[in-house]
Amino acid sequence: MIYKNHEGYSDPTSGQAMKGAHWEELQQLREKEHGLKRGQKIVIIEMCKEEHKPAKKVKRIYTVIELYKYCVLLKDEKGFCMAPSYIKLQSLMRGGD
């Protein structure tokens, strides 16, 4: 949808600013709703399997990048991204699969 000014002409600059403000409001709302903050460090315990070795639990640190309606975008220190659902994230934080 294109934003138009009071004279009826398209105004993409104002439209982008309003869209950005709306996105920021949504992020803050989701932060309150799910108890997460952008930039927050999260420790996730994962099972690591190597060839010819037994599986072991490994702790990995992820940073919260953005919060979406059904999932949260996480990034580790190597740049690997994952987007688990909020329920799955709680399970991973507890050490479950």
C-alpha cells in the first residue's frame, strides 16, 4: 500500500518512516509478550553427534535478532541463524530436543 500525503500525492519517504515505526512497536509488544529482548544472549543445549563417537550435549550461545508472530530469529557467533517457534525455544533452553 502506498502512503499518500494530504494532497493525494504519493509520499514514499513518510510511508517508510511510518512502516518502520509500526515495526518497532510490534517488536516491543512481542518482547513484552514473550519475555525476550533483541540483543539478548540465550544458551541452548543441543545434542551433537560425531561419526564413531557417542552423542554429547553441547551448549551454544545465540543472540536474539528479531521477534516474529510465530517464531524468533536467533544467530550464533559464527553467523548461523535459526528460527524456532517460541514453544520450541523454551524446550531447547531447558535442554530438551
